[in-house]
Amino acid sequence: MWLSCLYIIVGVALVLWGADRLTEGASALARRMNVPEIVIGLTIVAAGTSAPELFVSLVSALKGTPDLAVGNVVGSNTMNTLLIVGVTALVAPMAISRSTVSKDIPFTVVASVLLLVVCMDTFTSLSIAGNVISRLDGLLLLAAFAAFMWYTFTVARKGGAEPDDAGQKPQSPWLSTLYVLIGLACLVFGSNLFVDAASAVAASLGVSEGVIGLTIVAGGTSL
């Protein structure tokens, strides 16, 4: 039990550190290829901050623990919305732009409702034997994600000038590539270690993997 807890800590540390290195290396390579900053922010950086959830959930699904995968996503979303915003506002009140309230937050609500719909095996699912997120459901979610990215890019292009990155020191290509490779390796290895340890803890405590995903796993990937 204690060894599994230690593995969870090591696993989440590897996942978070790997995601950071992957984001840093990929962003540096993109800047060298003269990719606009707004594109880097909306793609590489955004994907990098979601890499822990992506790899942990993907490994969980491949290992036959889908409750852990979905619990991780739902738990992370809940913690981001309630815990992180709550703690941040407690430390320093935040002014929220009008567009965030009228456009961005409704997208989050729609995404949550869409996940609920595909989990309920309604008309979108290929299977009616239990609650299954099928490949068709996956395509539907990816289509919604593509629509969100298209909207975000459209709004960003109308937003004006890009941030100045002249003060940033260029990173050598070989070091950037090394960061990307090391980051990917840490994400894969850390996710495997994390998922195996979390499953072991769930079995030891006699609770479902979904509960572990909603709490320990979601908390770790949301750090």
C-alpha cells in the first residue's frame, strides 16, 4: 500500500515534469520555424497543459480501467473549476472579461453536457449494452473539439497584436528535440506507473477505480 502511494507520487511527478519539458521543447521548435505565437499558445501550450490527463486516461483505457480514465477527466474538470478557481480567488480576486462569461464558459458547459450525453448511450452510441463511450462517440467529441479550436483561432486572429517574445533566449534545436523526446518518455513511463499504482490503491482500499480517478488521479494531474 505504502509502496503504491510512493509510486503514485513518483508517477505524477514524472508526468507533470514530462509535460513541461514537452511543451517547452515543442514551443521552441515552433518558434524557430516562425510559427506565430498565438498558434503556439492555442495548440502546443494548450495540449501540453492537458498532456497529463491525456496520457493518464489513454493508458488507463488501454489497461482496461476505463473508470479511472473518465474519472480523471471529470475530476480534473471539477477541480479546475471549483478548487483552483476558488483558491485563486481567495488569494486575489479576479476580474473576468465579458467574452469569457458570454462565450468561453458556455463552451465548457456544452462540453460537459456532451460528455454526459455520450455516456448515457443515447442515439449517438453504437452499443446499448451499458454505458459505453464508443468510437462514434469519440468522433463526435473530436468534431466538437475541432469546432471549438476553429472558433478560438477565429477570435484570436481578431484579437490584435501578438505578444512580444524578443526577450526570450533562443533554444538550440537539438536541446529542444531532446526535451520533446524526454518529455514524451516521462509521460508514457509516468502514466504507466501512475495508473498501476492507483489501481493497486483502489484494490487495497476496496473502492472503485472511478473514485480514485475522481480524487487522487485528478488531483495529481490538476496540480
